[in-house]
Amino acid sequence: MGRGRGREALAVQGGEGCMSEDKDVKAMRNVLLNLVDAVDATGGVVTDDHGYIVPVADPDWIDLGAVYADACQVLGREMKRA
């Protein structure tokens, strides 16, 4: 993944200018892909001594590891294990 906003910059408007449901789903998928790509680019994840999935780049960030695992599951992707 390159620098910047990832696959696609998201501009969500309120009121009558709201995105259609299809665009919302695509946008949410792109956000999950960007999250997974960012964790993968920094080394993926490991399972710590307590059984938590944690990012290699920041093993104290347990929440990110959990969200990454959920995002991979939703996207049907394998987690990148270090």
C-alpha cells in the first residue's frame, strides 16, 4: 500500500447527498482492506504469551490485533503471521 489515503479517499456527506448503500458497502470494504494492508505492511501479527493476536509493530496494541483478525475474517483473507 502506498502513502496517502489508501485505495480510495472517502467523502461521506449527510442529508440528501448520502452515499448509496452499494457505495457505502464498497467504502466500508475499502476501509477494512486498508486496515489489513497497513498491519500486513508492518509485519503482520503474532500470538502473544497470553493468547492475544497482536501486531508485530506494536505488541501492546491488543485491540488492533483483534480488529485486524475480524477484518481478515470478514474479507475472507488469511492473517499475515510473522
